Amino acid sequence: MKTFVTKGGFHTWINSRESKFLEEHFNGNELLDKKDLNERDEYIAQTLVSRGVLDKVVDRKSVNYKLNVNNLNRE
């Protein structure tokens, strides 16, 4: 398990599956389109949204995810 620091400075624990998901899909501040995810990855993304690790961006018909990171203290 690893810790992740969100924008509010809160530490949250992420498990190995969530860590692998973040490493595979987020290399910077780019948006991840929900259409590019399979059902398992959609569930992981929604779980991370509920815990404050990801932000869900809804723009008309498209749904995207982005990291909700504290740029000053990323662990």
C-alpha cells in the first residue's frame, strides 16, 4: 500500500491495483477519457473519485478523469 496526498493535503491509502491503475493511465496532468476504460478500470476510477484521488470532469456527453494532486507534496 502507498499513500497519496490530495489537493487538500489529506493523505489517503491506495492499494496495489489502484497504484497500478494510476501508473498506467496518469503520467502528467492529462485527462483520461472514460470511453478508453474497461468496466474494471471504470470501477477503480470511480472508487478513487469517491476517495478524493481523482477528479471527475463531466463536459456535456463526455466524462473524463484527472488527478487531484497536491503539487507541492506528492508522495
